[in-house]
Amino acid sequence: MKEHDIRPKGLFDEYLRLSSQDIASYFSKKRRVPIACPACNQTQNQFAFKKNNFDFSQCVECQTLYLSPRPPLDEFERYYSNSPSAQFWVKEFYPAVIESRRSKIFQPNVEKIRSICNTKRIEVKTIIDVGAGYGVFLEEWSKKEPQSKLIGIEPLHELSEICQIKGIDVIPSVVEKVDCLEKKADLVVCFEVIEHVHDPLLFVKVVRKMVAPGGIAIFTGLGVDGFDIQLLWENSKSIFPPHHINFISINGFHKLFKQAGFSEVEVITPGKLDVDIAFNNQEFLTNENRFIKTLLSRGEEALSELQSFLARHQLSSHCWILASN
């Protein structure tokens, strides 16, 4: 899999352009307030960089990178509901990549998660997908596990309607406002949402309550320790506020999920795109780093082995968090 398979450059650049234009219309500098680390709740931090007129700080304790000062929640809610960039993502970008993501992301994720559940001897009678989007993961899960009851939580009206049409039970709400699913699911999944949420601790606490005894929650998201994030830093297209505002460290994920009440927490980094993403960045490629030029000269096999090394040693920015009560 390559970055352009799931994130075509032209479409993604247009999404980022629209996002930059939307900021002034939806976010006020006057309402932003400093926050503690969203992972470990420590107040000591260092200024990291400014991007899109937002400031990022890095926690001195756990090294999590996060947006602070942070706009209030209502500004994010209005932005995601109404902004041209959010509408572009829903109506233009995602439909163009949905089938590629189905085969390259969601189908492999189904097999990986089924394997995890089998290893842990978890029978999935009910599954909840937090941030279900177009319902693709639940569609693919149902093909392999037709006995599972499917529940999606999706706040965007257009997407929750699509899930309903597909026969998925949908709660059209942000997860923080859902209080009817306590201990309902043997498996709760949440893909690429945690980097967006305003209050990660509250978010994880609410999800934890949905997990039935003996069940598991599986989150995926971007982490600050990853190769491409560390190398590109403020030049990374993944760090693009106001969309991605939390880049939690491996240490921070453990602290966050323990603080939220999970008793068992495992973090893995099975990412496949760090090297490709880094080397697709033109500023990075044109710098004078002699080692990078030498590495590129070694060809695809060397780059593939580097990516495997990053995944094995928790150095990919694509993180999976497996959490049990």
C-alpha cells in the first residue's frame, strides 16, 4: 500500500487548502485557552511550533504533542458540521477513495481484529463502531461475522443516514453524549478519531463504559513517536489543525487509557506508510541530508525493511491501542 492509494495528492491538497480557508470563519483567537496534556494531564509543556495560526505544545512528562491554547468545543462542532472543507471530505474526497480504503484498510482490519478476538477468546455478539462514517468497516465485519449485532455511532447526518440505509443501527450523535450503551458491546472499535477529539480523556472514558465484561476496545490513531511525524514535524501534512489536534506518545497512550479506567492496555504500531509519507514530502526530499539521499539510493527493498523495523519497534505513527476493563 502507498500513500496515494488512500490519500490521492490532488484531492488531499484541495482538502487542506479548503481547511486553511475555513479557519478564520470558524475559529476565534480570543476564545482559545491553554490546556494540560490531553494524555497525562500534566501542565508543564514546551512550545513546539505554530501552524495554520494555531500553536502546538509538547508535554514535558510524556512528550505528547497537542494543540494548546485550544478553541472551545462549540467552534469545532460548528466547523465539522458546516465548513466547506468538512463537506468536501464527506462528498468529494471520501467517495473517491472508499473502495480503495475498503480493500487496503477495512478488509485487512477486519481480519486483524478477528484474529485478536480469537486469540483472546472473545465472542463478538455485539460490535460498536465509534465514528462509523460510511459504515464500511461494519459492512465488511458482517460479511465475516454475520451473527454480530452492528451498532454505529456517527454524528454527521449525511453519514448516519448512509449507515441506516445499509441496515446498521445508528446513533446520530457524538459519542460523549451517548449514555444508552453501557456494557453493551463485546467489541468497540474506533478508527482514526482520537486525534480529532476535544477531550481525549472524556472520550476514552465514555467508550470504556460501552465495553461488556470480557470484551475489548480497539482504537487506532496517529502518534507523535512515528518516523514521519518526527522527521517532518511542522511540515507534516498529518499535523494540520484544526483537524488533527492530539498526537499522543506511546507513553501517553498508556497513561491516558489507564487514567480512563482500562486495566489492560497494549499499544502496537503496525503502520505501513511512514517511509512513503516522509519521502513524498518534497521539502524533506530536497534537503541536504546525506543519509536520506544514501538511503533512497538503496531502493525499494531497503525502504520496505526500514518500514518493517519501524513497525516492530513502536516507531510508526499509525498506532493501535488494545484496551480491556
